[in-house]
Amino acid sequence: MTTEAKGTLPTALDDEIAALPFDAAFAELRTAIEELEAGGLPLEATILRTERAVALQRHCERLLSDAELRVRQLTARPGGGLETRDVGVDEAGGVSNASDREA
């Protein structure tokens, strides 16, 4: 395999994994971990499986992070009541900081 061909593999792998919904990516990650823990794979297969597992894990983390931003935030209203509001991606920095101050 040429260096040029090797350089295209991670991009193709990333694109393929990026298209997976969370449930499919997480299920494949669990399977990969089980296979790696069981052992018995040839070295090259182990390396490839590990690379894919790492890419799947990063993809799952990104999806969970994105989902967290969409969770409704409870905010205090005057008079002691609570209201919910959607937290947008552009507000993420402010929400994290506010949560850190309250904790």
C-alpha cells in the first residue's frame, strides 16, 4: 500500500463512522471492545480494530456532547418557580460556566 493510499483511509473511515447514528456506533464499539478483550486476533487485525474502536468512541462522545447541548435547562423564575428553556449550541459556553458557578 502506498503512502498516498494510507493517507485516504482515515478520512474514509471518519466519513463512514460520522454517518452512523449513536445506537449503531455504540453497539459496534461494544462489539469491538469484546473482540479486543477476547484476544486471538492477528496483529494487523487488532490494530485496525483498535483504530476503528477509537474512532467510534470519539464519534459517540461527539454525539453525546451535541445531545447534551439540546437538553432543556431549568432556570429559576422570580417568585421561586422554575421554567425550562432550550439551550442552543451558541449558548453552550455560558451554560457550562453558569452550571460550574452554581455547583
